[in-house]
Amino acid sequence: MKHLFFVYRFIGTSLFWFFFGVIGLIYGFLLLPLVYLVVRRPERRQVIARNMIRGAFIMFVWVARNMRLITCDVRGMQHWDPDQSQLLLANHLTLIDVVILLSLFPQVDCVVKAAVTRNPVLRVSAGTANYISNHAPDELLDSCVARLEGGSSLLLFPQGTRAIRGEPLRFRLGAAEIALRARATIVPIAIDCEPQMLAKNVPWYRIPPSQPQFRITLLPPVAAESLVPEGTDPRRARHELNAALESLIGGELD
């Protein structure tokens, strides 16, 4: 039976990614360009586009769960406040981390890779939704701080790239600097996936030996400044905050 279930998951995964690709083409070439052309106000266009993208991601997660390709246990959603500006910081294990998280949080800002803005399908989606591109690193921090100070919530992966499950967390300093500059309220998010799927440099068709189980835990909100010892030199503060965040999220994964 285990061998049969493995074959089923391989076929199901193939069908799922075909479905994912078709929906992506419909969104990128038809629905979101239509929103861009019809809705003239940028603010209204952004809201509609993000609701549509979130709706698609909710559907993807629902399909994956009901096809028994993954399980997904989400805890601590009471710590998310849609009426407040919050900085959501999560570790990054799989290619679909962002799909699951954006399905949970309506209207949240996020940073997309420069490659997305060069992709003819994804570029329209990211642009219509007004997500932040990292194509200009010198401007990226300022853009993120401005969004938080403007009242938006922002989702970031401080690792910057997918990591191997079980390895110590290594966050880059950018997220900590953004948090301190914006005096942000941080919601740490711990993501675990056992066995790990869609890791870095692993193709989609190399499926894990058993059904991946996602466990996503939102930790209580915490002010960025409260994680830095009082009197810390501003140049040292981001290192202290970075270490505290690694400890918070890493402790939930141990």
C-alpha cells in the first residue's frame, strides 16, 4: 500500500502542478490584466488583485490537502491582527511556504524576487497587486519601512532563500533593520515540514517518501525594540534583534 500511495502522490503532484500552471496562466494573461485595465484607482486595483491572488492560493492549498499531497496544521492565528501593521517574519523551508502564508493573511505586503518581475506571467500579477520587488536592493529597505509606517502588514523570509530542515537558522540582517527602523510589531512564524518537500535545488517531481506534514505556528506579537537590550548601540541593535529572532523561531522548531 505504501508503494501504491507513493505512485498516487507522484501522479497527484504532477496533476497539481499542471493545475497550478494553468491557473497561473489564466490569472497572468487574462484576469489580472483585466483588473489592471478596468479598475483605474491603484488602491482599489491592489485590493482586488490581492484578494484574487489569495483566493487562488486558498484553492491551491485546499486542493493539495484534499488530494492528500500534504497536511497543514496552522496554530496561533489569534496573534494576527488584520487591523494593525505587523511584520510577519517566517523561516523558509519549501517553495510553497509563501503560497500557504499568503492564503492565510489578506492584503499583506510581501517582497518578490526580481526574476518574478521579468516573468511575463508573474510580472502582471505582482505589479497589479503592488508587491515590493527586490530588483533594487538599495531601495528595498526604504520601501519595506514605508509600507509598515503606512499601516500595512509585511511578510518577509529573513533567511532570503530556502534552507535545509534541521540546520540552525541563519537570518540576514535586512529584516531586523526594517523592524527597528519602522519600530514594528513583529509576529514570528515558525514553519516546519516533515519530510521536507520542494527544498532548494530539488525539482518538483522528486517527491518525498511520505506525505509532507506542514506545521505553521504564529508566536505572540512582540515589539522590535523589546528584543534589544536597553542602551545597545544602534549599529549593534540589528545584530541583537537578529539573534533574538533566530532564537525565538528556532526554539519553536526544536
